[in-house]
Amino acid sequence: MTAQPDFVALDLCVLTVSDTRTPDTDTSGDYLALSLGQAGHRLREKRIVRDDRYLIRAIVAQWIADADVHGVLVTGGTGFTGRDSTPEAIRPLLDKEMPGFGEMFRMLSYEEIGTSTMQSRAFAGLSNDTFVFCLPGSTSACRTAWEKLIRAQLDATTRPCNLAGLLPRLLER
């Protein structure tokens, strides 16, 4: 099992993907940054980028190349509009996908928004030993993902196991 007796603070980055959000209107990114801090983690960096797959990929690639970054939370760009490109930007960077995250997120989201959850392409995975979570852009979706999935999995004390407890074993080859 990967549960540990003590909490381990992680270094996390938050990226908001949006053509319209500004530092003053980025409620989703602000929610994630505040929440991870309240949970005891450290915000390494927070940025906003327009919905362009190459700009998104460049920022996330820089973060996952940094050995001191344990996780990246991306909000926005996971829908079906012509500009939504977060999955196309991030999936090529992943070493392993975490299918259960998207499945669980949509199950929980169904309870809140019904069949509209089918439009979510939320997903997660592992890239260069860094956890990457891609969430819808709404603050309520970020709240659902953080409170019901991510927070517990980034807490090394969560039993029977958690993602934080796997960090030392990710380098096994």
C-alpha cells in the first residue's frame, strides 16, 4: 500500500486555458490555486494561456521537465468547440493515461449536470513522473474534481493508497 503516516506537501502548477479569462476573472484557476494551498501543497506557478495546442503543450512540457514539479492542474479547453484543444495538446506528452480519473469525474459530474457531462473530455495521466490533471473550465467542475478526486489522491495519508505515495516508486525501471 502507498499510504504514509504523514502528509507530504507537493509542488503543483495551475494552468488556465482560455481565450477570455484574465487574472481578474480566472475563478477556476484561482479556486485550484487556493484549494491546493489550503490542503498544504505549494503553488509553484500559475498561468493563463489562450486555447492554442502548441502554447498549452509548451507550458506543460516546461513544467513536467522540472523535477521539482509533482503535478499540473489544467483547467479549460476540454470541451467540444472548435477552439477546445487541451486533450490534443497534452495527450502526446503523457507516458501513461489514468482512465479511471475521467470515468470517475464524469460519473460524479453526471450527478450535478446530468447528460451534459458527456461533453467533458476531462482526463489525467503521468508525464515524466509528474501527475497531470485536465479539467473543464468551469469553477464548479474544478471544485468537483478537486474535492471529490484530486485532493484525496494527492494526500499521502489517504488509505488504502494514493498517488502521492507512488511518487518514490515512479522512477522504478
